[in-house]
Amino acid sequence: MLSRLGNTSTGGGGGDHPVINVMLVDDNADTREYIKKFLAFEEREFRVVGAAGNGRDALRIAMEVKPDIIIMDINMPDMSGIDVTSQLTKLLPSAAVIMMSVQSDPNYLRKAMQAGARNFLNKPVQADELFSTIRDVYKGHEPFRQSQFMPNLTVDVKAPGARTTNSAGTTIHPGHVVIVYSPQGGSGTTTVSTNLAAGLMRKGIKVLLIDADLQFGDVGVFLKLQSQSTLAELAPKVNDLDIEFFDSVVSTHESGLKVLLGPQRPELADEIEAVPDSVARIIERIATDYDFIVVDTRCHLDNLLLALTDISARIVLVATPTLTGVKNAKFVLDLFDRMDYPAEKIVFALNKVDEDRSKNRGTIATESIEKYLHRSVDARIPNIEAPILAAVNKGVPVVVTQRDHKQSPGRELMDLADYVYAQLNEDSLDEVESESAKSKKSGLGLRLGKN
Ligand SMILES: Nc1ncnc2c1ncn2[C@@H]1O[C@H](COP(=O)(O)OP(=O)(O)OP(=O)(O)O)[C@@H](O)[C@H]1O
Ligand SMILES: [Mg+2]
């Protein structure tokens, strides 16, 4: 077991003062620049160690640079500063947030403080007020930077997903998000996502499956589940969503898999779609309560889907080995490439593969598909329908009952789950190791972990 200790300011040139590491979060680049300039006047005391223009980057960069102070804008387009703050106070308690806004509305102030902000600055920020607020907050936050008050995050490097536990007994899971998507209806997205989610389940691993096919989602049918607490009820409450409450109201499959179903009626999808990142925001809110979050999607390539692929660790792209299936897959792969998603983010799964191509239905050979797409096929799932239909009738995915069965796609679907599991586990361990290497290099002591 390796323990993760809090950040300590490294000093260095600050005279009597410690050097205070500051991070700036504002979607307005001018504001970031002008605060940076103010802080440069007192460079022996303040050092800007990071900056972000949106909430998601703020979370990622803060976890990397571990600042002492974060100056956070309240209004940002993707996540509000309040949401980012409430996540950061859990994930990085050594950092103190100072909220910044043009509004001096007491309501905002109250919400910011409830989220864990330590103080408040009005825009436009004045230099003197900025310096004194940072100094006060830094001083007041001292106990949280000391190791004995840190959450004592521990990482078992052998544990899948490198999960962490804090001293309050709360387990922080890695929350790997896996989106299952096909640009073509009927390719087997729901078959793959339900089996993938069930296949990722193993001892001590917590998996959530979300049905984001908002109008005609089939996850409830595939797993024989119903629920009063669906995306339709939970999406409007996203800002106040409590993790424990969430876990208690989502459905639980007999395998232990947690499932958040889509709306009970297609017309209820409208409200969720009106906020294209609504499902992604729910996931961000509750991610640390799960090891894996698998999301079933519909074939629309829209902003709702892209908000999900943006936050995902892996996208399982499902295609059938047909002309239209491969053409559409190429379009999507090209798009992901233009969006700068790394190639390894995409797991390419061919579904309904005819092993005996002499009896084929005009399907294309895997090697030809790989050549055309300039990439390898990561999973080949045979075209055998009877066991899949039987599994749907029982409400239990084939990977649960038929993972070693030759006449069932259960084996290949389980191989896909093992592949995704191993890849994401490796990602977590890489992060643990690179953190370890960094801390050894900088001599800052043992500071490890994936949060
Ligand atoms: N490997 C397979 N072999 C044979 N049949 C399959 C296979 N995978 C899926 N099917 C069948 O294909 C049909 C569509 O599957 P599924 O509902 O999983 O696809 P989908 O992409 O989610 O569809 P939709 O676009 O309606 O959401 C189902 O009848 C299912 O039984
Ligand atoms: Mg489906």
C-alpha cells in the first residue's frame, strides 16, 4: 500500500513567506491574464502554477498541479465554478478555492460557500484585495495542507482501477467512463453495453450502466428492470445530486450491477436533450462512486453524444461487417481523429461476424475492414442470435450465464469486457507510476495516486 500525502509548498525564493501556488480558472482569457499580471508583481510570494478556461480542464489540471489556492470564476459554460468547487473539495482538499464573480448576490455567495469555497472576490478584482484574500485563505487553510489532516488517500497498486480511500472511510473510485456507440441502429449497441457492464463486474468492483438512448432505450428490457428514478427525474436535479442518494435510487440488477434507466416515455427525452451535456454532468457528479460507468447510446451523432465521448476514457465503437456498417464506422473514426481523440481511446468491436463466410450474408472479411480503416479490430463477436434472445428473455446477459459456451457470443463479449478492464486498469497504474516517478524526481516524498 502506498500512501498519498498532501501538497506542500516548495518555498524557494520567498524570503519569510512561503511561495503560494495559485491556479486560475476563468473562461475569459483576458481575466486570467490580468490576474496573472497582478500576481507577477508579487512573484516572490505568488506563483501561478496552472490555468484553465473551463470546468473540466480545471478538474484535470488541478489534480495534476495540486495548487494551494484556486481562483475560480463562478460562471463558466460547461460546469459552473460551484460544481467544480464541490468536486475539488472532495478530490483535492489541500487546495482552497476563492470564488470570483461579477454578481455580489448573497445567494451565489451562500452556494459557493456550501460547495466549499473559502472566500469570495468581486470582479473586477483589485490587486490589494486579491493579495490579502489569497494570504488570508492560505493561512486559514493551513491545517488541510498538513499531512495529518489530509484525507490519507491510500492506493493499492494491485487493485483494479487504483481506487483510493480517505480517512473518513469514503472510497474514491476511478470512475472510468466507457461509451458504447454505433452510428447505425440495430448493430448491437445495447447487446454490447449490457454485456460489457456485466462483464466488468467482479469482486469488489462497482459498475453503473446508464441508458442514454433517451427515446427508445432497451436496457430496461434487456435486464428486466423498471425504475421510478430515471434520467428524466434525476437530470433536472443534477446540481444538487448527492452521491449516496443517487446510488440508493438507481436500479440494481440481480448481478449487483447498478443501472440508471432512460425516461419511461419517449416524449420525456426533450427536456433532457434541451441541455446537451445533461447526462455527462450527471456522470461527472457521481463518477467517484463507481469503478466503471458504461453508457449505452443511440445512433444519433449529436452534442449529447459528444459531451459523453469527451468525458470518456474509452469509446466502444460497434459496427457490423457490412458495407454500410463499415462506411459509417469510417466516418465516425475520421471525426474522432479530427477531434484529436487518441487512437487508443477507441475500442473497435465488430458485431454479428459470420464465422462461416461460405454461408455469409454478403458480409466483409475482417482483414479487408482493417485494411480499409487502417486500424485493427479489437473484438469480433460472432453472429449467433438465439442465446442473445434467450438472455434478453431471462433478463440476464450472456456473459453471466454463457461466458464459456462455444455456441454463444458470451465468450467473445466477455473477452471484450476483459480487454476494456485490462486497458483501463493499465491506464490507472500508468498514472500511479508516473506520479511516483515525478515525486521521486522532485524529491517531494511519496505522493501517489489516481483520484
Ligand atoms: N452478435 C449477435 N448475433 C446475432 N444477433 C445479434 C447479435 N448482437 C445483437 N443481435 C441482435 O440484433 C438486434 C439488435 O440488437 P441491439 O438491440 O443490441 O442493437 P442496438 O444497436 O442497441 O439497436 P437500437 O438501434 O435499436 O438501439 C437484437 O435482436 C439482437 O438480438
Ligand atoms: Mg439499443
